[in-house]
Amino acid sequence: MSVSHSSRLNKLVREQYMRLPQDGRVQVTYVWIDGSGEGVRCKSRTLEKEPKSIEDVPEWNFDGSSTAQAEGSNSDMFLVPVCMFRDPFCLDPNKLVLCEVLKYNRKPAETNLRHTCKKVMDLVKDSHPWFGMEQEYTLLGINGHPYGWPDNGFPGPQGPYYCGVGADKVYGRDIVESHYKACLYAGVKICGTNAEVMPSQWEFQVGPCEGIEMGDHLWMARFILHRVCEDFGVVATLDPKPMTGNWNGAGCHTNYSTEEMRREGGLKHIEAAIEKLSKRHDYHICVYDPRGGRDNSRRLTGHHETSNIFEFSAGVANRGASIRIPRQVGQDGCGYFEDRRPAANCDPYAVTEAITRTTVLNETGVETKDYAGH
């Protein structure tokens, strides 16, 4: 198996040091999104006592020229703590802290999409938007080949792998279960996991989360996934189509509802929201992956349980549609719907902001409104 050299280090030796007392001091790991809009970075510092709230964690800075976020001549970027979690790697009382990135002039960095998302979510807070996102990913060996696949060939055709059980059906379950437990420990609102249609492809779900919480918790779940994979010596890729040919791609299906959709008779509000989305398809495709739709164009082909990227569609229990209304929701007459278009490597802040802008703030066209005066 192609695993990293670091994963072969003696972990028992590491445990000897991890058990040492900290004398009341605390390690805080600051986590942020880098200039790619996809990668996460982190660094740690010592605080003299355990922070009880996010206000107890001070701002920090980093070299933005080394993360594709600044030029070397003016490289300091600010890390502004926004959400705190327990640290499943260094354990209590240590913390993981998600941060927004600000430039030297205190304006949000280009890949800080949380900033505008937070403004929009504050505007629509009375609608109580709930989200649940289904994060698909693929495990790769350090050589970039799907983990567990034959070195010079392919596994058998898709069919037995989805929610599969057995050494010949699933690869890397130890990683998946470790990630699940780590998220639960951290306080991430992870709510499930399953093996996916392509071998070595998995999914975890986060939610329900209200407003800005969705992006915060999914980004931290991604960070924890990459760290767990680092320990095991493999790589988790969020590429929407990691393998060409007759293999499923990877998405980040987004389940969404407002309070009025969840109430009795809410189906009419679901249908109204879908109608609004149908008239803004191009805008949503542009923000549903980090490259303006180019990544998703490899995935949204109309095959392998996807819709066609050029067409909007909706249907009950239809996994080949842009929007799926679960059958139970159709029967109950209220609930939520699923937007199946976001790519696995989407920014959840961008996705949840776009859905909210279109369905609650009633925006149309490809331009977004600035609500700075509100």
C-alpha cells in the first residue's frame, strides 16, 4: 500500500509525550482556509489558561505570501477566531479554533467567503434556515491512486460498494470511523457516514445546522478529516471527479429548509423556493465549485446520479435531478429539499449564502446585492 513515511513512525513513542501534563496551559490550534479556497492550514500557540469562549482566544497573524494570500512585501494576514472546538488530537483542555482571514487593511481575504455569508445569515435569521451537507470524498494513496485499488488496474464495476461491508467491498473504514469519533469529540455536528458508490469513496453528513454554523462545522470536519488521514498516511481528495470513466463523481449535496417549509403545508413554500432556483441556475453553478463551474462540468454530466450542468430539473425522489424532494416530504406535505449540484470541493459558505439569497432574499440574475447598509 502507498502510505506516507510519517505514518510509519512509532506512534507508541508519540503517546509517551502526549501523556505529559501541561500545568494548566493550553495548546490552541488556529485553522484557516488558504488562498486556493479549498485547502486548510493550521498553526498552534500556547495560552496560559483554557479559553471558555471564542472571545478568550486572541487574534493572531501568519505569512500570507506562503499561502497564496499576499505578496512577500506586505505578507502579514490577520487570523480572527470565529468558532471553537475541542481538540481530538491533543485532547482536553486543548482547542481547535476556526478563523476568518483578514488582509493588512482589515478587509476579508479573497477566499474568506464567511464574511459575506455571515451578513446574509444575520439578515435572514428570522427565517431560521437549516442546512445539512453530505460531504463525499475519495481516499488516495500517497501516489495519488485510489486507496485499495489494484496497482495496475481497476476494481470490479460499481454495484457492491455503496454502504458495503467486507474487505473486498470497502477500503479504509478505520479512517472513516476515526474521523467520525474525532468529530463527535470535537463538537462538530456530524450526523452520519456511509461508503459510497465508487470503491474508496466515502461520505459523511453534517447538520442540521442553522445559518453560519453550517459552514463553520463542515470546514472543521474537513480539517479533522485531513488530519486523521495524515495519521494513517493517506490522502482525502474532494475532487468532484477523481477518476474518469464509469465511476461516480463526488458531490456535496445540500439539504435545506426554512421554518415555513418545516411547518404543516410547507410543501408550497418548498415548491416556491425551487421555482426561484430554477430561474437562477447559472448563478448557482458558478458558486458551487471554486472554479466557477469548471470543476463541476466534469461531474454534472447527466450520468452517475447527476443532473446535466446546463439544465435545471427537479423531482420527487429523483437522484438525476438538480433538486430532489425526498419522497417522505412529498407524503408529509412539509420538510426540506436537497440541492444535488454543489461539488465536493465547494465552499459551504458560498453554497449556503447563494441558496439563502435566492430563496429568502428573492435575488434574481447573476449579480448579488450588497446589504452593507442593513
